[in-house]
Amino acid sequence: MVFVHFSRPTQMLVATAQAIIVVVAAGFFVQAAQPVWQETPDDWAHWRGPHCDGIYSSSDWARDFPQTGAQIDWEAAVGTGFSSVSIVGNRLWTMGHKDGIDTVWCLDTTTGKTIWTHTYPSAIVDNLHEGGPGSTPTFASGRIITLGKEGHYFCLDAQSGAVIWKGMLPELTGVERPTWGFSGSALVCGKHVILDAGPLVSLDLETGTLLWKTKDFAPGYGSAVSFVRDGEPLVALLNNDALLVARVADGSLVAEFPWNTSFSTSSTTPVIDTSGPEIRLWISTGYRRGGAMLRLVGDSLERVWENKSLSNHMASSILWKGHLYGFDGNSHRARSVSLVCLDAATGEERWRERGLGCGSLMLADETLIVLSDQGELVFAPASPQAFTPVARGDALDGKCWTVPVLVRGRIYCRNADGRLVCVNVEQPAPSAATLP
């Protein structure tokens, strides 16, 4: 006789049904392998969120703060660094550094308590900043992919933290660690784990085997992003030599657009616009290099416009309803940095706002969620007319360069010292008087 029990998916993670098969006649017990977790549209499973564009679709969150200020549900100490968070179900992953050790953290989003950690020795790589990991863990098919400043890469079991495969980028490609360390987050496209390793490389998700690599480039500090043209998956990356567009299938280059920045500091993710009749890509870097809107035509990238109105030093811009929103200026001159809105079609400046320092931003339900470089959370409608905040509240202190992340009524923010806070922005429950 065979009994099959299917466990109910929990709030923690959406999983395939786990079968427990008891074979009574044979006198033995067999339990199937652990379920494969799958992200949902409500999750933030990797850098820049569900569509790799810094936009979250939920409208179910409050755009104000109590009179007492931002409500902190919990906080955790995760170590020095600038790694953002990835969230699936009620699990959160991030990275930090302390005393010569990098740590990958898995936390419970409800309590902030540690579920598991994975550690390894690493230099802090603190050239002109606090140092520590700069990349964000990537969740894919029940696995977590991480990259450290010295080039340590790991594929970990998302549930337990067990190592599935690992390696070192300098050993894989022969490229030396860049000045500020490897900082890009992994992009997973099907079986491909894509990283900026000098050459753009693809590793097999199941085994870690090298699938392809491009020719060598000077590695940047940003991350790759994927898109589709005529049914073909492509990937775009801005390194310290050029903007690249390559085929996901084999790494062959479709197009290159030379782009150099003072001090080799390209650290942003390209913004892809596929809403119109042609594919456009926005790139921007700091030190007054400015930004450019390009169109992909055949096997070439053509400049649509270029100006110096929006120079993203570290935080990538947001494209929303035909307008770009982002920070213009450099961290060492934070007082002169401005949050800027540009017309994406022409590059015309629509407005400019100082006072937030070299901060970062995301967007949810047509609202900019901005974290200043001193830890103030600001909510404002994403409008080309003006920057008009509707709420402000202190979430952190210290240096805050890491992008805030909203997931299911909570905003997760961290500072360079590794203080991670969970800010409650749940919609208040309706009172009895307002119930139908």
C-alpha cells in the first residue's frame, strides 16, 4: 500500500508539493527531495527586483509615517558592507564583513532572527570607503548566488546555506581584482549565472561549470540586466570600457558602445526601455561623465542623446512613464548631489532637488522611495512636474549608500556599518466604523 501526502505551501515560501511516500509492504520509508522554491511577483529575489528595474508593483503600503516617526519592527547587525537584500517568502539574504570574514546571512523577515550563515575569509577592500561586500545575493530555483570583493563566488542552498559549488573569479579568468573589488550581483537567465569578471562570464546554475566568456574588459562595479529582442534573450552590462550587449545563449557580442569614466568607476546597471518600437538603453556614470540614451539597431548601439545632467555615481536610475529619476553627483561632494528628473526621450531636465546627499531610490505604485545618504526615508510621487515629498522619516544613521527595498509592507534599509532595519509601512487595518 502506498500513501502520498502533499504538504500545504506555507507563507514562508512557495514550494512545489513535497511528497512523502511510505511503502508499507516493502517495510521501508522514503522521503522525496526538498521542494524547489519559486519566487512570486511579490518577492524581491535579486538585485533591482522582479524586473531588474528597481520597481515594485505593490500598492498595498502606507505612504506616511506615524507622528513618532518611522516604525522599526526589528534591526540586525550584518557587518560592514553595501550589499542590498533579496527576499523570497519570509526569508531575507544579504552580506557583510567583520574581522577578516565575509558572511552571507539568511534572516527571518518577521523577526530579523538568523536562520543560517555562511562565512569565508576575505579582505575588506576598504579603499576610500568602509569596504565589505557590495553585491547582493541572487535567489534562483532554491539557490543563492553570491559574489565577494575578492572574487569568491558561491552557490548555496537557500534553505540551509550548504555549499553547492564555488570558485574564485581571478582564478577563473586571470583578471586581477579591481580597485574597489568585485561588486556586481549575479544575473540568472535560465541555466546561466552571468557575472562581470573582466570578461562577461556565464556559469552553469546546476554545476558552476564555465559555459562561456567574452573577451577581456576592465571589470566594472555594476550588474548585468537581461531583455529580449525578437524572441532572443540578450544581456547588457556596463563595465569600465564599454556598454556591452551579448547573447545569453553563447556570450557572443551583439554590440559595444565605448564608455570611459574618470578613475574607472562605472558602477551602475543599464536601464532598458522596451516599451516603444525600438529598444533603448540608458547608461550613466559619475565624475561629471553624465549619461546617454542609446538605441539598439541591428548589431550597433546608436546615440539618441547624451548630456551631463544626470551622472549616477553609484545608485542606478529609475525609468517610469517616460522619465528618468536618479542622483546626479559624487559621494565625496554629497552636499552638491541632487535628485534629478529627466525626460527620457530628449534628456531635458524637468526638476532638480538637493538635500538628500548621495542617496538611492526605488519605485512602488508611482511613488519614489528615497533613502538619503544619512538615513532619511522620503516618499514622493514620481512626477515630472516637481519633487513634492508626502512623508519623511529617519530610518538609520551613518552612511547609507545601499538602495532601500520594499516588500509586502516592509522597507529594508542598511548602512555601511551593517545596521539593517525593517521599517513597517503596512496599511493600517480598517477600523470598525469604516467596515461595510
